[in-house]
Amino acid sequence: MSIAAVPDYLGQDFEGASPGMRFGMYLPIWTDRADQEADVNKRADRKSREGDEVKALLQRGMDHAIQTLQQRDRNRLPGLWEKNDFAARAAWESICEISKADCDRTGALRARQTVLADSLAADALLRLDAKSIAPFTTGLGNQHPLENGFAFLNPYGLPYLPGSGVKGVLRQAARELASGDWGDARGWSETPCHELKVGSETVALSMLDVLFGRETAAGDTDHVRGALSFWDVIPQIAGKSLMVEIMTPHQSHYYQQKTERKSGGSVTPHESGQPTPISFLTVPPGSDFSFHVICDRAQLGCLAPALLEDGGDGRPQWQDLLTAAFEHAFEWLGFGAKTAVGYGAMTRDRQAEQHRERERIEREARQQAELAAQREARARAEELERMSPIERSIAEFLDQRPDKNQPERSAVIGAVKQGRWQGEDKIAVARWLEARMRAAKGQWKESSQAKKPEKDKEYQNTLLVKAWLAGR
């Protein structure tokens, strides 16, 4: 079994590690002594000329067989800590798995972004949800033993689309719309219509310069930071697993100059080359992407205040422009790597946006209800502070009674019967009851006209209160 290049005390069981760690530091593709011995024994078991040769080598010991096979030019035995091609092919399955902990971590990071976004003003934030309709990949240019890298968000080890990549795609989408080659420009223009005064000089800026920033040639000083900031995008992976895609260059002899027949230092492409399958990681179609763009309103107000004005739909113009750029990018450009062959294609998920908006409204309603409850609780606490001790005791009892629909007088009489107040407190409560019964019409009855006075509830309550006032 091939091993990961880690210290012995870490062991070799990395099932609980994140995909990024399994793809990187914990990648088990390196040859150890057990791999070499297993390979030698497997070769010796073959009923072939090579099998007979390896058996003969084994008669002089395993060390001799391993050393000899490592020196071969053809079908060479890998040395210690060399990349094991068979293990590399088998490693993809373990890399792709997304555990429950990874899903929970993804959900927590996305929830954190939602909370941070909700704390911003509506005219300072643009949020769009999208669903991938093709595999998504990024970071292929990163160096990696498996030929192609992948972008994982450190330290969480989860796939992500860097905010810088989002910015680059949207800048290109805006540039294409502004060119007019795609029909309706959707409000975009490359004409320098904004000005920035730097000392005695004036720098002319276009919409793209104002929103995305302007970087001039080396040595110039009139660089301008864009008013927009783009957050990293953490996809909610569909199917709880990454995917392995394969690209097969048919002209590797041309790209890598692998031939002895060269002419003028170059190799002519031809159809008899040996195809070389190369695997790489992707996020599967159907995964959810949430894009967040933040606007520095102070800077935008200085450079292009018109873009903060209402675009006619209740939103500032910069949001309408960015939405148009997103929709163009979803339809024509894609995000991540290999977009020219269809990777990274997405579609706007309006259903998810509506669901998130409903959640936001419900969350704000809950927050308002909590704040109202807190204000009511503070007001009640202040009211209790102004009461006498016995009034406060009665009020706290009434606040805690299970049946809020029960009349206060009936609840207090029942509590006195059960012995809640004793001695002087009981007499004080009786005075409280007498005052409220006298104030209410028909509740304080010195006598009863009923045929059966024992069934006259108000009369019996009056007798009880009189007895308590007398200390009985």
C-alpha cells in the first residue's frame, strides 16, 4: 500500500481530513518498502519469462531483486518515495469523497457570508445565486504530483472560486457588453465620462475603471482602485462528491517535444502520436454558487455619484450594471478554468434568491419581535421596581401564572388558598384583593340575596377576603 509523505506519528488514516488535505499533504501515492515487495512478488507469480527472471533474482534475496529491478530501463520498479502510478490512479476515489463534516463546514461558511451580507445596507451589496450546469474546475495550473492542481480554500480544504476570478470574469463580461458587439450594451460604456482630480492633473475614467479599477503601465502613478469588492465563492457541492474528469491530449509529442526526429528545433504535429489521458478534479453540475459584490459607496460617490442613483427599479445603477454583467457571464463566459470547452457554465437560480429573500424577511421579523420582547421586559422590570414589595410579589406571580386568560383576582385568591402568602403578607394581599373587588362592580358583596348563599361565588370570595383581613 502506498503512503503519504508525512511523519510516522500522524499514521496513514486520513478519512476525516478535508478534501484539500487529502489532495495535498495526505496524498497516498508514494512508494514504500511494502509496495516494492508486493510488486516484486506479483511479478514473480507471472507465468512468463519476466516471472522466471524475478524468481531467479529472489533466490538471492528481496533486497537484490529490488535493487536490480530499479536499474531497468523498461518496466522499472519504483524506488522508495517515488510516485507510484498505480496508487496515483487509485487515489482519485479517496480524494473525491465529501464527508458530512465537510458539508457542515461548507454550510457554516456560507451561513457566515449570509450573516455578514445581511449586516450591510441594501444599496451596498449585490447578491446573486447560481447553479452550475456543467462541471466547474479551477486552479489547474497549481503544481501537483497528479499533473493538475486544484484550488482549495485554506485552512478549510474546501473547493472555492476566488473572488479575484469572479472579478476577472465580470470585467471581461462588462467589456464585451460595452463594446456593443453583443447587441444591447445594458448600460455599459467604455467612454471615459468620469473624472478624478489628482493634484493639478485630471484623470479620465470609464465605468469599468470606476467599478473594477484601473491599472496603468509600469511607472505610471494614476492607478485607481475600483469601488467594488468580490467575495470568494464557496459552492454547495451536489451529490456529496467531487468528480474526476479526463482530458486526452493527442499531440503530446508536439507539446512536450518527445521525439528524436526534430527539424529546426521543433516537432511537427501528426496523427500517430500517443494519447496521454490526464485526470483532474471538478465540482459536479448542479452545485450551488452564491456571489457577493460589495460597493464602497463613499468612493463611488466621489468618482461617479450617478451610479449610486436609482436606476428606475428601486436599485442603484451600479447593481443593475453588475447584474447585466453576471447574466452575460452566466450565458457566454463561465467561471473557473477550461471555460473555452464548456466548463464553468452556470445559470441564475432565481428560486434560490426568492427563498433567501423570504428567509431574510422572516429573520428580520424574528429579530424585530425579539427586540420588542426585550423592550417590553425592560419596561416591565422598571415598573416592578416602582412597586411596593407585596405588589411586586403579586405582579411576579401573575406574570408567571400558566393560564394567562384566568382573571387576576381569581388567580390570586387561588394562590392564597394554596398557601403562597402567609402572615402579614397574606393580610397585605387581602387588602390588595379588597381594593380591587370594591373597585369592580358586583365583586364585593357584604350580603347575598341568593337562595343558596354558599353557591354565590362573589359573596363567598368576599367572606374569604374578610377572614384573611382578620388574620384567619
